Amino acid sequence: MSHSTVPRSRAEADDKARRTPVASGGATGPRKQGNTGKLSLRLRFRRDRALILMTLPAVLLLLVFNYLPILGNIVAFQDYDPYISDNGIVSMLHSAWVGLENFQQIFADSAFWNAVKNTLVLFFLQLVLFFPIPIALALLINSVVRPRVRAIAQAVLYLPHFFSWVLVISVFQQIFGGAGVLSQLLRQHGYDGLDIMTDPSTFKFLVTAEGVWKDAGWGIIVFLAALASVSPDLYEAAAMDGAGRWRRIWHVTLPALRPVIALLLVLRVGDALTVGFEQILLQRDAVGPGASEVLDTFVWWNGVRNQDFGYAAAAGLIKGVVSLGLVLAANKVAHLMGEQGVYKK
């Protein structure tokens, strides 16, 4: 053997051995990476059985309370009569089939389009006035240096989230009602009283203000959690480059919040046609259905109060389909902006 064919070191010998192909029938050498990396369904179940058992109750709850009731949408195509039988399924099977008649009546109903208009106006008001407030409050609380002051401020803002809508509306009634504090203060100074709670022209702003006071603290938690993940080194580097407080917020803080903002915005758009059923139902009689009727109260009034279940189910089905389309469209926009949204591409 010539000197040129002898490896000069152990490393060179190992490298040569790795590059030398091994016969397929040999007993040595690495295995081919074929289907050996894939586990069978039985092995994967054995590996993940603990996680599967943990998630099984949640999956069952979703099936029973979220997916099985979808089958009840067949009522929208029927003249449903719940009094045919004590069993609701039997009543569906024996109710008269009317096809698209309920939908034709809905599209010709001016009350339905008034509810759609009120719903969209409330959604845009809450999107413009309500959605940015938790972000601003989270930035304000995050700038507080003392942890004790920050914790107290967060607790005070979060407390109204636990109040029921009955209590929230009662508090606003005591302040902005005809016999409230504001009206009495105006009368004491020679002005006419003010009753915002029964004024149809200001009802949409009133509902938005109630939502801000009640639920702004809940949104603060989400944004504060996102701010906690921002590295302090980024702020230090920006400060060394001469960036002031507003520059650091614009170039460091807001980009860190951008994925969370995009996700919550997609969810908010998907919830556009649901603008607070209980809140508005409690104040519906005070301002009248012309100013307060939304899709949820429209469905409740026609289905529960008027016993027209097929008509109400058709309105609810339209709302569900449109909401699904809004979620998909908003998620697509989030993808175009480079964000993940609700789900990945």
C-alpha cells in the first residue's frame, strides 16, 4: 500500500468512513431514514395518552355545548312548533318545512335592518373608542416605576370587570340619570336637569362608556403580559441611540405589542355582531327599540317573546355566517400584515 492511501490522522479516517457508502445488506452503517421516524397511531396514543385524557373533558364540553347545538339550525328552515312534543328533536322532525321563507321575510323586515345598523354603529364606536383604551392604560401602568403603585392601579382598573351589568347600569343611573348626581348638580346651579340614560341620541355613546368602565381592566392584563416579555436591553439600546420616551414607545413597545393587537383585533372583528346582549336588553325599554335594538336582542325578542322560533333562528344563522366571514377576512388581513392572527397559514 502506498503512503498516499494511508490516512494521516484518526479524524481523516473517520471522515473517510462516513463518506464511504455501505452496502444495503451489510450489518454495519447507519439505517436509512425512511418511515422509521414515523410512529404508528397506537404508539402515538400510548405516548400522549396522559395529555389526551386531560383534554378529553374539554373536548366533550365543546361537542355537547358548542357543536351539537349547530344541528338545531335546521329550525331556520322550518315553521318550528315546540309544542308538538315534549321532546325537542321530535318537534323538529314533525315541524313543517318552509325552506327559505324565513330568510325572505327577514330581508324584507325593516326592523331587522335597523338592528343591523345599530349593531354596526355600536361595533365601530367600540372599535374606535374602546379598543385603544386598554393599550394606552397598559402603557401608562407599565411606565410606573414603583411596583406597589402599579399593582394598586391595575387592581382598581380591573375591579369593575367582576361587576354584573345590573350593577354597572345602576351606577351609571345614579350618576347620569334624571335624578342622578349630575342632574341634581346642574339644577342646583340654575340649569335644566339632564337624563342621559333615556336619551336615544346618546345611547350608543353611553353603552360604549359602560363597556370601557367595566372591561378595560381585563384588556390591560393581556397587554401587560405582552409588555413583560420585552427585553430591557432594547430600551437601553434605544436610549443610548438618543431615543426619547415617545420614540422608545413607538419603536420598541408598540412593535412588541403588534402580534397581540392583531390577534385581539381579529377576535374583536369576529365578535362585531355581538355587542352586549344583557347590557342592551336591560336598557332597551328606557330608550326604545329604535335606538337600542341589535341583532342579539332582535333574535331574543322574536324567538323568546314572540315565540317565532324559526324566524329568530334564521336571523341567528345569518349573524353566525357573517361573523365567520368577518373572522376569516380579518385573519387574512393579519397574514398580509405579517402577523399570525388566530391561526397560521
